[in-house]
Amino acid sequence: MLCGLAAAGCRVLGSGGAVRPDLYNCEGCAAVLEQPASALSSVSILAGPEEPGERLVLSGQVTVPDSAQPAEGVILYAHHTNAAGLYANGSQATEWSRRHGRLRGWARTGADGRYSFVTIRPGPYPDRTAPAHIHLFVGEPGRRPYYIDDVVFDGGFGVTAAYRSAQELRGGSGIVQLRRQPDGTLLAVRNISLERHPEP
Ligand SMILES: [Fe+2]
């Protein structure tokens, strides 16, 4: 659901931010809390050099709503398909380790609000029903977790005008540019503006 100022079902607050009543409707959000926050750092390695695929770093800054102020101590959970488009080779440790596959991990922002996931570029599902994407979930200290818009790659398969117009814009747009770095790695920058909460 696109929750703009004029959208039905959205409660408008202050200078333009809106509360999504369905913010916590989320499959897989329990995975955000699988790791203790104290064990996490701002850089999370999802894929080692043995993982097939193009090297990709997804990074950005998390900020508080309607502000450029960095948000510290926010857990981000990411998971995505492998280069073949499959959620493969997960462990049996938890429901989400099994369902989300091996390429998943957690980062926790520092005082500067920044995070990075070191991984590979995911492939689209083999049935080509969606763009290649990285799922992102947010866990703010003391708050229920929620998902934000998937990271997808501008110019890539499935990132069409229709896709663009249908974005929920949770956390801001998830459409990112890929930039090739001198060492051959792809860099994707996705800055995240935290959502307002329907609960006090
Ligand atoms: Fe997916």
C-alpha cells in the first residue's frame, strides 16, 4: 500500500510523515530478533568469496523520520536469493534460516547511522515473476520490527514504470543504482528513512 498524505487508512502526523496502520504486518520479521543486538556490527558479510556471483556491497545511512539525523542502534536484517534466483542452502536452525536460505545476515547501525552488507548480486526468481531483490527488515530498539521496500536494481529485469509506481516507499524507495567500483565490486547505496510507528 502506498501511504501518501492523501491515501485512505493513513494517519497524518506533523509535517508530512504518516503512520501506516499495517506497519507490523510482516512475514519473516521474527528473523530480525534471532541475533542479540550486542553481537552485531555495522558491517555484515552475507556471502564469502566461495559464493558464485558478482560481488556486491549494499550500504547506506539510516535516519530518523523527516530528519537527516542518523539513527543509531538500528538492526537491519537482509536476505536474498543466490545468483540462480533461489533461496538455497539454508540451515535447519530456525524457520527463517531454512526459508530464507544461506544468504542472510544482520547489521546494526553505529552512531553515524551507517550499515553495509557484503554479498553477491542476487538473481531474479527462475520463473521471472519479480525483479532481483534484497529483502530488508528493520528492528529499532524497543520497537516491533517491520519490513521496508525491497532493494531492486534500476535498469534491471522487472524494474518497470509499473513497478516504480507501485512502490510502498517503506523506508523510502528501494530502487538503487549499481555503480562499479575500481576493484570490480558493485556498490548499491540505499539510504533508509525510518517509519513512524502506530504504537506509542
Ligand atoms: Fe523474495
